[in-house]
Amino acid sequence: MILNKKGSGNYTDIAELTKITSQQNDLFWIHLHYSAAEARKWLHDIAHLDPIIKENLLDDDTRPRSMHVHDNLFLSLRGVNLNPGSDPEDMIAVRLWATENYIITSNRRKLLSLEDISTALLSGQGPCSAAAFITTLIQRVTLRAGKVVEELEDNIEDLEETIDTNNLRQRNLLSDLRRDAIRLKRYFSPQKEALIQLLADAPPWITKEDKRPVRESVNKLNRYLETLDSTRDRAIVLHEEFLRTMSEILNQRMYTLSLVATLFLPLGFLTGLLGINVGGIPGAESPYGFLTICLGIAVLVVAMVGYLKIKKWY
């Protein structure tokens, strides 16, 4: 895409890419699908591009970072995956190499933040410089990350208000929230450090005014990280509450079973003793023997219940 430095841009033929030089008046934006063979070949054929930069632009798993190279900038960011049917925590990597006159971005999956910039350029409301392109991308990525963090926070608050230890779905959701918070923090922390590095060591064509939205994005990432820490801690507390409540329920049930076993232990002994097949069993010849034994068992049960109540075991 060719940008006219007035907020507009138009798609161009691949042949125009050969015009990328430091003397061009227009600003070029080249976006590559780095897994495509044609894109990889085109990038390798650029003679003036440092091999290390080429390698980073094509790397399948780049950690968020910022690198100032000969008054140019390499920036790697991670954006939340808000594509339909995708998991937001499945972060999408985007790599950017920028000079004052051209920008190269590369990724493998569609990133909505780049789609926003493309749409804005086609409508004449896009960035007017390479620095503005970078700050706009950072702002868009950070904004969408904030929506996911806020959703996590809302979910944990809903769980706190409707906690039910017998609800298996809630327990699974709680585990998912903990994993999501940990996964997001894993990328947000280095992303914040990359933006701080960008502020500290930016190319000269990134002005103080351009740095202001980047600084604001750093502040937002700080807040998101604090929220993720809070969400993780609250999830741990809820998990402990689940375990404590389940332990209490289990202990109560085991206690009830112990009481029942205590009541039936002497009864089992008595019936077992009277059931042995030998002579001399008391009441064996009496027509009232069975009734007498039943009454004796009932009296024994009442006596044991009374004893348990006196001991405050029941």
C-alpha cells in the first residue's frame, strides 16, 4: 500500500515494491504473510535489509521487543486474537520493520488492529507518517487487550457473586480464568518492556509528540497487569473457597457415616452373637424371644443416642 502522508493510502501492484528507497516522497506499507513462500522470497531478495531483521520478520515465535538499528526500528508485538471462533488468549504476533519512508509488517494470522489501519487509510483517516503508523498500531493492540482484560475481571466478579461448590461448570470456568490471566500476563509483561525500550531508544523520526500515545499505552499495560494479578489472586481465593467448602461437606458426610457406624457396631455384635448356630441361645425356645430381642435393641439404640448427645457428638 502507498500512503500519501495525508492520511490516505491505496493498494498497489507488487512491481511497485521495487521503488522502496530512502528517496521516495511517498510512504510505503508492505504487509507480508510470512509463511507464504512468495513473501519469504521477496524479503530475502531485499539486499539492503539486515539478515537479522529478515530472520526476525520471518520468525514463527518472536517475543515482544523493540530494537533501534541505524535510525530504524524493529518492533515485535502481541495482539489478542479476536477473530471469530478463536480464543482471545491465543495471542497473534505481529512484527514491524520501519524506516522514515517505509514500513514492513508480517504475521501469519489476521490481526484486527492492522485491519483497522488499512480501513482508515482507505477512507482517508489513517496515519500520516511511519511514526504515526507505529503509534496507531500500538494503541489499537493495547485497546483490544484492555477489552479482554475487562471481560476477565467481569467474569471473576460474576463468579464471586454466584459461587456454588456443586456447580461443575463454575469450577471449570474458574480454572480457565486462572489460566487465561497467566497466559495474558506472560505476553503483556514483555510487551510493556518493549514499549518502554521504544520510549527510551527511539529513532530520531519518532518525535516527543509521537511518544505521548506510546507512553499512555504503557500506563494502560501497567493497569492491565495489575488487573491480571488481581484476577489471578481472586481466582486463587475462590479456588480455596471451593476446596474449603468441599472439605467441610466431605467432613460432615464422613462424620455422619461415623455416627451411623457407631450406632450399628454394638447392634451388629449383638445380632451376630445371637445368630451363631449353637445350642443355649437365650430365648430360642420362647415365643416372645424375638420380640424381647427387638425391644432390647431399641432400648440400646436410644441409650447410645442419648450418650452421643450428652457427649455433644451428635
